[in-house]
Amino acid sequence: MSHKLMPALLLAAALVAGPAVAQDAPSKGKIKVKRKDKDKTEAPATAAPGPGRQAPVPVDHAMTYASGINQADLTKHLTVLASDAYEGRETGEKGQKMAADYIANRFKELGLVGPVQNSDNPYLQHFTMERSTWPGTATLKVGSQSYQWLKDFYAYGNSPFEQATTVQPVFVGYGIEEGGYNDYAGLDVKGKDLVVLMGEPQKDGKPVLSKDGNPTKWGNDYRAKSALANQKGARSVFFVNFNPKDDFGKTTARMAPYLSRPSISFMDKKDARAATFFVSPAVGYKLLGTTEAALRKYETAAGQTTTGKPASSFKPASFTVTAPKKRENFTTENVLGFLEGSDKKDEILVVSAHYDHIGIIGGEVHNGADDDGSGTVSVLEMAEAFTQAKKDGHGPRRSILFLTVTGEEKGLLGSEYYTDHPIFPLERTIADLNIDMVGRTDKEHEGKGDYVYVIGSDKLSSELHTIVENANKQYGPIDLDYRFNDPGDPNRFYYRSDHYNFAKHKIPVAFFFNGVHPDYHGAGDEVDKIEFAKMEKRARLVFYSAWELANRDNRIVVDSNKP
């Protein structure tokens, strides 16, 4: 899962197995469905039982083929893709290329069609990106005082300051606009550079904009504020955290290895997002031309109202900033496998996962077994189940595109490229079922029964939501947790995986996720920590949902528009 928009960081069922698969023990092998079995168990609809004979029990083909999604094969594929040899599958690097070849070869072995035309490999959708890095030469000067990169300030994303630039910033308080509280009231910040306080207004130690006393999205981290600044047209945002409990030095030291790594953007798209800088409290006081006492007085005033904004403010000092980036072009690729449907083949269901991860950081390989090796191998197993069904004469009515994308960790780039350059028209795409991290248990569910977070299933189509719920009920329910489906979720998970690029085009989505854990984006996200029994059940839930979507009489309708 992407942490592109996070300063320090940044779900699928106890499915009933086929008769030959134990529910909790690792599955030993594939269930082969023989045509002669079909002849024995399926009677014509008009046939009536003879005297003393019982009517044959209809075969549940969905259950039959779901049983082929098993722990043994999930383990086999993940052990390869999340091994050190793949070097953490960093976008554009050797390990990502190896993973793309592995997935493409598996799609070919299964008999899926490579649908990409004018490519050296019809399973690969190549595209060119720009890689940029901070060379460590950035400087910031306020008056006669100079400040150093990775000591006094750091930045993310793009930079409009390739050359020394004099900046006259605008102070916009906490950078919040919600209800009657508006730090932007009366301000036109288009093209301007902003100074924004981290955190949110508080009174008696509680956020004044919160309904339950917990931090809102504004106080959780900087992402919501950055997004709002983007909407307002700001050129850059300089964030400063004056919370005494925050240690800027420790944060900077922790972020340094990540900041030394390249960021990635599209060649044919200018990054319209505001540049994001973080400065130390010392720099912050200097920028605002104020003292700690005056700053605390402002914070108190801001906590006294939920309408308007504090009457008092600061007049920031001008400063000079130089923050160049080193840039180079490279090629990366999505991997596509296509299974043609029967009588409704012109309608396409997408099953997606991202296969990239974050590579080698500080000399340690970050293998991303859960993020998102688990989703990638789940897609491989679903592809095998559906291709076997088609070989046996029970293939899907609608076509299915098995889509594994690159660049998710860099900002959902691979899925954005696909939806901007679709191989199959988006108007024929009925839904996207996206799988990102389904192999572990988060803290909220430790010691509890099996679960999966389902996100976005009701936001565009009530029918999709019902399909997922019914599949879960029919085939051995687990807990479907919708807490992250809340539009007020400060984690903003709905916006942080590849389904979102389909949702932007009004294509119904369902995102399956098991939540974050201590090894999220860490070197400890290894295969030996994956809970394959749970992963098998979660992958089967996605399969059952896909089976219904691909075989139902009518295409699901888009009848919702929820945030």
C-alpha cells in the first residue's frame, strides 16, 4: 500500500473449501474437475427422479473452483516473489522487472491472453517515467541565517525551486477548511507559498473540530492539508510542528533513508501538486517572526472557536530557498492477463493488485511479502481458478482482466497509467476488485476471529456491496470490517490503493485489505510471517465475488455517489 502522501509512513473470508480441502489445514493440491463427473452429477432441467430415486444435487461450480485457491500454491508463488533475489521489487529496478517476467510467464502458462498490442511482450504494458532524487544540496536562508538540508528542513515530491528563489510566504494557520472554520477565509493563495501549522485547534486538550474527542483528519498528519492547499492552487507548503512532544531531529533521521531514494512521476504529466516542505521549530519561529509565547497565544485563540479563524495572525518573513532535483528517465510496466468470457464477453471485470514494493533501504531488502506480494499471488491463484473453470466448460460469461500494476508505492502510478491508457474501454469495465495486503492480522484483530476490511464497495454501486456480503454469508462468513470505509477515516485508505483510479472514473470498486502491522513498509515484512490459512479464505472471498460479477445476468448498476 502506498505511503506516497505520508511523512513518516504512508483486506476475504473463512470460505468453505471444496470437499477435498480441509478448512484450516494447508491445501495439498489442485482440484481437477473432470467432464465425466459433470455428466454424472448434472441432470437435464426437465429430468424427474424415478421411483425411489433422489433428484441429483446441483453442482456449485464456484465452490469447486474456489477450492483450487490453496495455501500450497499461494506459498509457492510468494516464496519466489518476496525473496531477496527480487530485491524488494522497486519500481523500474531489476527486481521489479524480474517480478513482471514471473507474473507474465505464469499468465502465459495458464493460457491467458496477453492483450497489449505493439509491445515486445503482449502481457506487458510499458510506459516511461521520470525518476528524480534530492542530491542533498538544498539550502534555505532567512535573513542572514542559513539552514541545512536534513538538519533544519526536508521535502517531498516535486520542487519549484531548482534555482535560488526568493519567497514571500502566506501564513494560513492550521490550513483547515471545515464547516464554519476556515483558515483560508479572505485569502487568495493561488501560485503562492504557504506556511502551515501541523496539528489542529484544541481546547482543554481536545480537538475542537472532533465529534468524538479523537484527532480528526486534520490533526492526524499533513495529507488532508496538503490536498486542500493543492485545491487552492498553492505552489508550495512549508509545514512546521510546534508540539513540544515532536522531535524534529529524530523524525528527520528516520526519514533520511527514504528521502535519499528517488521519487517517480509521469513524463507526460506536469506534477500539479504543491511542493511539500517540513521545517524545524527553530526555522518556523524565524519564518513567522514570532516567539514561543506568541505562538502559544495563537494556538489558544484558535481553540476558542469552530467558526471563522483566529483574529490574530503572523506576517512571515521572506526567505530564499534552493532545492534542485536530479532527474532521469526509465521504463516500467504493468502486467496483464486476459480471459475472454462467453455471451457477455464485451463487458470486463478487473481483478487487480500491485506487485511493486519499496526495494532496498539502508542496505536492507524490503521484500513486501504482505504489501503486496499477498495480493499479487492471490490474483495469480484466481487467474488459475477461472482458467481451469473455462477449460472445464464453466468459464465466466463476462471477460476478466487480471491486472498487476507497478508504481503503486510511488503514488498509484501504474493503475493511473492503465486507466488513462486502458487496453479495454473503461465504459465496458464493470468493476475493479482490488487486493492489497491480505496476509497478516492487524492489532485491532489480534486474538479475534478471521476478518477482512472492505473499503469502497458501496460508494458507487449498492449491488456490488450486496454481492460481496452475500458471497461472504454463503461460503463461510468472516468479519467484514467497514471502519475504513468511513469518509472521515483519517488514514484515507480509500485513496491509497489502485482501486481509486478506477473509482475516479465512476467504475465500482471493492478494496480488500487486512490493515497495517508493525512490519508495514519495513524489512520485517517477510513470507514467514504470512498467515496463509487466512490469506486463502480472503482470496476465496474475492473469487466468489468475482464469480458472481462475471456470471450474473445483468451488469451491476452505478447508483451511488458516496464520498
